[in-house]
Amino acid sequence: MIAEALAALVSTMSGFAVTAVVAGEAGVCTIVAEPPDLVLAGVDPGSGAGFGLVRSIRARMPDVEMVIVADSLQPDVVKLVLEQELDGLLLTHMSASVVATSLDEVAHGRAVLPVGWQRMLVDEHDDPLELLSERQLEVMKLVADGCSYDEIGARLFITVNTVKFHVRSIFERLGVCNRMAAARVFAERSAAAQARHHGQT
């Protein structure tokens, strides 16, 4: 029902067209056969349903924009978004106007996450760098080294828009608002980690 409702909503949005509504792992073949610009994937935090599908799609189509839809904001859902470097997370209780605005944001290269998503991870991490994915750590290191977005994209073989997406996500996860502050946090945490390592050896 939710999938059909979302499909109906998206079909009314200017600039969007629904190419298919699929279910389960069998649907991955349909998606791969005719790659869309954006995939909306439903997941169930309680049962874990849909998590494998998201990972399968990401593995076979690493560059496709993907947004997941869930009934509630849960740590495992937020982790899935971060680990798979997805483009956003929508909740089923969001209004049609919010969903439409969010998808338009994604279409223009901006990530969308519900208010309060950071709190899902706060209790599990003392070090904010632990919230960053491996790719985001690579981007963060180059940011700290003073590289421009173009230079980062060239070194990591990703687009400038992808670099900007990662940098915005990094800022949010580190609780900073600019490159200098992010570089300072990165340097401080890296130094602390090295000190802990030397202290243990």
C-alpha cells in the first residue's frame, strides 16, 4: 500500500516519472535491467526486511541515487543510510509535500535526513569520527589537507556533487559548519587516536 501510494505521489510530481514498482530480491533484476535515476526502497526496522535489498542494489548499482522509506527513525536504519552512503531517508508519516520537497532536494544533489537522526547514534559513539564511513574519512582527510572539491573528486574518482554531499554529511556528523572546524576536529581526534594506540603498545 505504501509503495503504491508513493508511486502515485511521485507520478504527480513535475520532473519525475515512475518506471516500475517492484518487491523483493527478484525486483533487483528489473531495476538493473532499466536503471532509474532514483530508487525508493522500503525497509522495516523491526524485521530487517528490505535491508538486504538495499545492499544488493547498492552493490550492483553504486552510482544510482537511493532513498529509503521506513515507518520510524531507528539506529539500524540510520546506520544503513550511512554505511551504504545513501541519498536520504523518508518516514512514512511525512506529509506528501515534505516527501515531494525531499525528493526534489535529492534530484538536485542534496541529501535528506529526518530531524533528530544524529541522536540515533550519539549513545553508541564517543568519537564523532566513528560516525563517518570509510569513504567519508577519505574525503575528510583530503579536506583537512586543504584540497578543493575538484581535487578531492579527481583523487577519489567521484563527482564534485558527490564530494559536496559527503562534506555536508561530514559537517552534520561532526557538528561543525565549515571546513576549518571539520579539519580541526579531524586533527584532534586523529591525534587522540594515535596517542591511545601508542599508549597501548
